[in-house]
Amino acid sequence: MSAPICLISGVGPGTGSALAKRFTEGGYRVALLARNEARLAALEKELVTAKGYPCDVSDAAQIDHVASQIERDLGSPSVVIHNAVGGAFGTFREIDPSILNRNFQVNTMGLLYLARRFSPAMIDAKKGAIIVTGNTSALRGKPSFAGFAPTKAAQRILAEAMARELGPNGVHVAYLVVDAVIDLAWTRERFKDRPDEFFIKPKAIAEEIWHVVHQDRSAWSFNVELRPFGETW
Amino acid sequence: MSAPICLISGVGPGTGSALAKRFTEGGYRVALLARNEARLAALEKELVTAKGYPCDVSDAAQIDHVASQIERDLGSPSVVIHNAVGGAFGTFREIDPSILNRNFQVNTMGLLYLARRFSPAMIDAKKGAIIVTGNTSALRGKPSFAGFAPTKAAQRILAEAMARELGPNGVHVAYLVVDAVIDLAWTRERFKDRPDEFFIKPKAIAEEIWHVVHQDRSAWSFNVELRPFGETW
Amino acid sequence: MSAPICLISGVGPGTGSALAKRFTEGGYRVALLARNEARLAALEKELVTAKGYPCDVSDAAQIDHVASQIERDLGSPSVVIHNAVGGAFGTFREIDPSILNRNFQVNTMGLLYLARRFSPAMIDAKKGAIIVTGNTSALRGKPSFAGFAPTKAAQRILAEAMARELGPNGVHVAYLVVDAVIDLAWTRERFKDRPDEFFIKPKAIAEEIWHVVHQDRSAWSFNVELRPFGETW
Amino acid sequence: MSAPICLISGVGPGTGSALAKRFTEGGYRVALLARNEARLAALEKELVTAKGYPCDVSDAAQIDHVASQIERDLGSPSVVIHNAVGGAFGTFREIDPSILNRNFQVNTMGLLYLARRFSPAMIDAKKGAIIVTGNTSALRGKPSFAGFAPTKAAQRILAEAMARELGPNGVHVAYLVVDAVIDLAWTRERFKDRPDEFFIKPKAIAEEIWHVVHQDRSAWSFNVELRPFGETW
């Protein structure tokens, strides 16, 4: 079983699925992590080389459990993409504080658990990549993102601390700052009046992650920002 | 009881005590929050207008409880300084993951609880200040700060979201980025060979916070950075 | 003549005049640099301890010339505030390229000339301050500020390079990022419909600069940001 | 003549040549701008589809002149890469001030001239790319880069103002922040004791620029950072 392995957390209908397709097409065997078993089953059917593993990434024990399964089924992932995300909308006075805490568990602690579990094999192999999909909330606190932005900022800084440590070990950590609304059924519904060019395409995000994962190691990016050409920023 | 009230969380021997002195001297009645009762008792003796309230700021119920006591004893704080901090040293592989989580509860969730409990009265009064003492970890992830820096980044972005919301309500939120080692007994011991000018003085930090709290409202600072003149940055 | 000396470039009706008043009131003898002789004469009449020196700060020879006069008349400045500014409005396609170049000469080269001429005496005295008044253009390129923002970005980075070099020599360099429209006759005219709180007061900016110049040297700020409480940012 | 045209300024032995090769291999006809005619002649011999145009990019008239030649010889460039750079080493007290000014003319004014001359055709075509090669000096002022960093900061902010304006017109502006020493004969000589992995390869930079130029327009990067895997940052 010599195909490289790519693990993707948070395989929803958008970026996660597009990533699964891109890495499958690129010759990877793909391990999909999500809490939703039905979604995993559907993707397994669509992508013959992908395999789903039900998992809540905010739980280190569950990650450890599926990691063992993945290693037995497929082998050690050389690419781990933390795409699972807990979100929220509301000011600091509107949200239930437990929301901020929950998002921290998924977004930041989840990254820590994944990196602790999977980086040792990458370090041994002197290669590998850990990619985190984030957005501008990681850099800026807008009032209505009080229950979310802090956890993305924490996630980005954790990724940066990991990048500095893992880089010299041959393991590439990168953080994607997506500065746009992703093109999904529900966002199309919510932003009905916006033109096509308002949205960033999941496929384009996946393509960029594929590129970053395969950058020449003399020229790695940590911070990767993406926005549609028409975006006002 | 017409003296203004200042609440300070995390009253250790450094910045917290210096803040307590500065605001006491400036005519405030000061409420001190800390888990260590002995320390609170000692400070109460030293500062006649300060009153200690044992409290773990990572626990919303405890905050709510002491808030009621403070309001009864002193009145509503017009200044809240979140100086309590959970720290750690170690790379993401070295730390126990629970450390990162614990620091998030104290540093970020604690800020959220304090702000939710005390900002409504400030909004009603159309004035007040919430100040958070942070450091460069909030902006940069160094490998050995993996268990700490993410929580300061989260704290800073939460403060920013609050600042944008509370500013137009007359409530000033500011974040101090202290880019230096604070001058304390234990840091002097640890950095024995460093000259005086290597350290930032708690008294100078307190003076700066006093200044920020009293800035003309046509010219407020959110991000406030401080470093000793000799610091290489 | 034991009063400290403060040099201010760009003494217009706003920040420059407010600075002249604040430092005069604080016991400084003030040297005012501006190209407009009538304005200098008016300020000299108003502030008895201030003295005007006609000077185009984009011309190193003129700076050298007035510097000698100031040293003879008043002594060596311990505080230099570069407040002169060349501005412009227009996209990169709309502006005359010579505008960008001209603004660079005033904003950035002017700072270099002032710092080269006045910092040696500060270094010898092991104290002093060089303050630059800037704004958010230094951090962000908006389309209509293409003829201006690049020169403020250059100015800020030059100030930063100077700060790192002069700090350990006891000379404090700071950069003010004013994130607001300054309250002046012409801005009131232009933003007629805005409430008082939309504007930042020149007096408040001057007060802040006074504060920064006199910070304890164990706790200096380089980047100083100011905005009105009601500003949306 | 249906091949797309790529213009590259500053074609030295490093990034410029690597870019010329990459775009030639990718099917572009390449126009090379440099002051050194011998170098241009050598590259023309090596790359049959590349054509050299002697030009000092700090001179708008020269740019206008060669632009007309290029349009006549090859057509309108859809890709313009501003790689010409004026550098310097020294603190603000050590450098000759004219150095800072000269670097501004090449790095920042040169970009303005190129963009003004070539963007109108791109806007008409609703596509094209303007890429600027920069480095961390654009973000940080170190003492010894006082004659250089300010001009890169200016260049980056000018590029940002252009990006925001040109993006909605279908023209992609991106800024490369190279955080490393480029692998060249003279840098190898200067950093003799460093291992291979200390250096960033010109070929890898060229590959990244090729990628950015061809990003899907729903997912463009403005800021692109690159560093070798072993870089401590």
C-alpha cells in the first residue's frame, strides 16, 4: 500500500468534500473524519479510495482511537488537514459563553490533538504537512464574531508555534486565511442577491491546499490568504 | 460612596499589586480578585481602601457571586482590569493538552465572564473601561509558548471584538502588549545576569494603565505596547 | 537656559499648534518649523516661548541651516516631533506620479534628515525622543490613498528601524497611528453632517504625545494608536 | 502571435532569470527589462522566446519607451513582474540619505510607472497579473535596513492599494514576501558556512509566482510568504 495518506477532519459539503476529491484524484488514500456518519457513508461511495471514520475531534480519546484504525487500514497520514470547525454568530453579550468554549475545543484543542497524534510519524519520516483552514476572524475581532474569532486566532497562533517547531523537522504547517464566503448551498441561499464572483469556490480552496502541500521545501508558505477577485477588503 | 470603583483580577506580587496601589492612590476604591486568600489579606492590610474577594475567574458562578458582593460593598466598578493569567512553558508536544485548555479558561473565558457581568452597568453609565494585560504571545506563536500563546491571541481578539462593540457605548476596552520580562523576585532570580534595564517595572505598567483608563474619549488606544528602552525587538 | 527644547515640524492649525501649546505649557521652549512664515509669526505671538523657523523639511540643507539657528537660539532639542506631512487623494491611476514622490520627500526623507541631524546630541545626552505623527495609511493601502499611504508606510518602517537602534541609546522613538479625522475647520466643513464624536481632537493627540515623551523608560511604546470612542474600525 | 506576454523587470542571475525560464517554458513570450545590456544579451541567447529591453525602471520615460517597443514586438503583457530592486545596508546614521531616495525610485516609483503603463490594457482585457517580489523588510524595520526596508514597505502598501483597485477589474496584484536569503553565487560566498537548506531557491520562487499568476480567480492571494523549511522565524 504505497499511496500516500491524507487525513481530513470536518468533511462537510464544502471544502472538506472538495479536498477529499482533490487528494483522491492526486493519488492519495484519504481518511475522512466527521461526526456525521451518513455523510461519511455518502462520500465513501463517491470516492472509492476514501474511507470515513466517525470522530469528534474535540475528544483526544476518539482521535487516538480512529488514528489507530487509520494506521491499521491505510497507514500513517503524511498530510493532515484540520478543516473541522465550530462556528457561532453573536456579540459577546449575545452568545452563550459555552459556545466560545465549545468552538475552542473543536478548533484549537482539536488541532492540538491531531498534531500530537500524527506529527511524530511525520517527524520520523522527515516529511509531511499539517494544514489548517481558517479565515480572517483569526486576525480580526468583529463584534458579531466574539464567539468564534478568538478560537480561530488561538488556532492560528498554535499552528504558528507548531510550524516553527516542525519546519526544521521537514514537516510543513500552513494556515489558510480564507477572506470570503464559501460557495455552498446554504450560503447561496443566505446571500441570494450576490453574483457568482462574490463566493470562493471550495474546489479552488482545495487546489490551493494541494499546491501548498506540495511546495518545494526551499520555499514554504505558512500564512496563505485567499479571496475572490471581486472582494473588497 | 462616591469614589469610583476599580476591579483587578489576578492580584499577584507584580502588576496586580502595582495596579492596586496606583488606583488606590488615584482615589479609587479597589476590589481585588485572586484565588490566594492570604495574598488578598496582606494587600487589604497594606491598602486601606482595597478589599479582597477570593475568586477563580475561570468560573462564571464565582464571578457572579463576588460581583454581587462588590456591588453591595462598594458599588459598580467603572474600571475592570483582567490581569489574572494562566501560563505555561513547553512545545505542543511537551505540554499536557489540559494546560492549554486551563489557560484558555482563565485568560479568555475569564475575560468573557468579567465583561458580561460588569459591562452592562458601564453601558448604562455610558462610561467605563475594561483593560486586559497581555504580551507579545498574543501576536506571535513561538514553539515554547504553544500552551499559552494561543490563549493570549484568543484573549486579544475577544477584547478587540468587545472594544468595537463597547466603544460607541462610551466604554473603553484596551489590550496591553507587554514585550518584556516583568521585574519580580522570581524573574530577577531566573534572569540573574541581566541588568536593571532588561526588566519592565510593574509600577510603570500600572502608570500606563492609569493613563489609558483616563484618556480623552476623542483619542482612545486599543492596542498599547510597552517595552523597556533597551529591549531588542 | 535650562528649559528643555522641543522641535515641531509642520505647525499647521491642527496637531502642530496643539503640540506647540502643550509643550510650551509643560515648560519647554518650542522651535516651530513650517514653510508658511505668516503662520509661524502668528504662533510666535500667541506662544511667547515658541520660536518659528521657516523650513522645508524635504531639504536636508534647510534642516541643517535652521538646526544651527535653533542650537544657537535655544539649544539642542531633546524632543523632535515630525508632524509635517505631504498628502494626496487619488488612485494610482488618477494621481500624478510626482505627488507620490513629493510626499515621500516630506514624510520619509524629512524624518531621515531630522533624525540624522538631531539624534547625535540625544545619543550623547543618553536621552531624548523622536515622535512621528502618522495614521492608518501606514498600515493599509486603500485605493484612493495610493499617492500617500506608501509614504506613511515607509515613514513608519523607517521610524521602527530608528527606534530599535536609538532605544538602547536612551532615545525614544514612537509612531502615532491616528485612526480618525482630525477636528479642524476644513474637516468640519467637509464632514458637516458628522457629530462631534466623529473627530479626534488635536488637543487630545498633543496630550498623548506629551504622555509618550514622558513615559518611564522601563515601559516605552513604539506604536501608539488613537481613535475616537465612536469610531468603527 | 497568440502566446501570452510576460514582462520581468530586474533580470539578474537569481529570481529574474528563473522567472524568465519558468514563463518561457510555460509558453509565454518574455520581455526582460534590465539596465545591464550584456546580461540581457546573454539571456536572449539562452531563452529563444525572450527579448531584452535595456531600461532603468526608475525613469517613467524609459518605461514608456520600451513599453511601446514591447507592444510592437510582442504585444501587451498580461503579466508584469516587478523584480528590479535597489538595496542597501546600513543604519539610518550610516547610510547616505540619497541611498534611501534612490531605492524608493527603483522599488516604489518603478512599480507605479510600470502599473500605470501596463494596467490599462489588462483592465481592458479584464485579466492580467502584476506581481511584486519583496521580502520581510516590507513588514519590519531592522536597524541595518534603514535605507531599504522603508522602500519595500512603501512598495507593498502601493501594491495593496493597486490590488484593491484592480481586483474587481479582473487584474490580480500579489506581493511576495521572501523570508530568506536567495541561493545565488554571491550569497553562497557570503554565507559560506550555511547548509543548502538555509537558502531559498530562485527556481522555487519562480514556481510560486507561476502558481499565483494562474490561481483560479475565485481564490486569489495578495500576500504570499515563502521561507525555507529550516528557517527560524
